[in-house]
Amino acid sequence: MALLEVEELSVTFRQRGKRTVRAVDGVSFSVDAGEVVGLVGESGCGKSVTSLAIMGLLPRGAGVTVEGRADLDGTNLLRVDRRTMRDIRGRDVAMIFQDPLSSLNPVVPIGRQVTEVLARHRGLTGDAARREAAELLDRVGIPDPTRRLREYPHQLSGGMRQRALIAIAVACRPRLLIADEPTTALDVTIQAQILELLKDLVRDSGTALIMITHDLGVVAGMCDTVNVLYAGRVVETARRRPLFAEPRHPYTVGLLGSIPRLDSSRGERLSPIPGSVRDVLPWADGCAFAPRCSRRTAACVGEPPALVLTHTERTYRCVNPVAPGEARPGAAAQGPAPATTTAGAATDGSPAGEAATTVPPAPREEESA
């Protein structure tokens, strides 16, 4: 049994006088101990709302409805009371938020923000808590940690603030860590250091990690399994190498085509996905990606596409998937639509080398899951 099992998670926002928004619409995935699972997609696809629902950080009451299950070792996190969730949050499940400057309290020293977690969940106080806090800051690579404990968030650089957030998140050695765009506001050098730190934490402690990102470079270097989200639903799930080698859903192909490639010809233009995430159909009326996809056919509209499971355990939600080696990333989103194919008819799982000319270079074999 997986450490975390998310089944048919749905989050709906209602506000008087405005249309109902279903931000998460039946998301299902699992995370094993020591595994890194990615939630990938454009802004507005439901990634962060999914994580906030799991953490119990969405407001409860009128206007917000959370349905489904998020079982952590058999305990449904969506149905526990607030007191129990406060015990679980920080001790068993922790989260690294996207913006450290707004996540840290600006009028409280860094040391107190770390030690209050240690006091709440591990019972450490006084000198013992301060020593442990200094060790945590040193572990995440903050220089002169004893001095930094006395400083305020505005006195730290962006990279240090993010490291302080990580120190708070791992202070109680949680079994599940959720990282919500942890490197968005950082330069590439600091980003690489943060990602290396997270990989070390997973390897050394066996912590399960959910990596939420829109950066496919982060996915290539971190994730074992990748879930691609669009309009609140998972549209494709695969292990890392097969996803990069042979993406099947047109949206996944479009995401890969939107990033620069080292092997591209000089002056070659990127292939962005046309439109925006606001150009969607309700899932009840067909494929939400249909308005932006030139592979759409009559079968894409009318009823939601079924989830196809291949013999390699890859899943995708498309009636006209991209065949292995069929097109360069982005072609499925912008190029001419081919004849309709039967969902799941194409074979899956060809060697990555066969698709090397049609996708971004796959991670090296020794890095693959």
C-alpha cells in the first residue's frame, strides 16, 4: 500500500453572484515512501489547490467543498478534525510554500519560527531547541546558522529564506513532504542547490516528496513518476523516462514543445501551446483541452474522454493520442490534425533512443527510475 493514496479529489469554490469554479476535478494519484511524484501543468491547472486540500489548509465552510479521499496510511486527511490535522501537519506531512517572503512571519526571528515547530511536535524547548534549530539551518546550507537564528526574514536573501522554509518543513522528519514551486523566484544556481538539497533529503530519510512545478527541467532531474494536470484533472501519468521519450497526450507534447532544447537548430522557434488555460470546455461536455488542440475530432466533444491504461501502466485521457515518434513536441498542439486513431491503439514503451529526435533528451539511464 502506498504511503499516500489520493482518490477522486475534487475542490469546488462557490461565491454568490459568480460562477462556480471546480478547481480540482477528480484527481487521483499515489506516492510511495522515498518516491518523488510530480504534479505538472500550467498555472491554473489545480496543482496548488490539490496540495492545499491534502494539507487541510483550504477554508472550511460555505463556499468551499472538498470531496474524495487523501489517505495517509489509511487515515483520510480530508475528514479528520482540525485538532487531529494540526497534530499531523508538520509532524507527518509538511509543505514548502512557493513564496518564502510571504510564508515566513516578517516580525518574528527565523530562530523562533523554527523552534516553535520543534516545541509543538518534538517537545524541545530552550537551549535544546536552539541547538537543533541551528543544526537544521546548517543542514540546509545556511552559513553561520547561530547568527541567522536571531535575524528576521528580510535580512536573508531569497535563497536563504527558501532554505529556512525547508528547515522548518523537515524539522520533524515528516514522512510526506509537499514542495509547491520551491524554486520559482530563485536564480538557476540557487535553484540547482535547492533541488540537490531536496534530493538528498529524500535519499537520506526516505521521505516521500510531491513536487509541484511547471518547470519540466525540474521534473527531468527530480521526479520518478509524473502526473500532468489540465483544468483540474490528470490527463497523463507515466514514469519519467517514458513521459519525456514518448508523450501521448497532446497537452504533454505541447508542454515539452514550449521549452528550449539544447539540440535545436540555431534560430529555431519554440512551439507554444495556443490560447490559455481559460480556453476550456467543462469536462462534462468533452475534453477540456479541445479548444486549444488541433488534433481534436468530433469524438473530443460531447462526453468526457475515458482514462486509457496501457500495458506499461501509463495512463492518458485522450481519444486521439499522439503515436510514439509521430511528431516533435508542440506539433500535436499546433500542427495539422491527423486522421482519428483509436485510444490506446498505439503501442507504448518503446526504447527512449527511438524518440530522441522528437522529444527533449531523456534523462540519462543512471538517473532514470
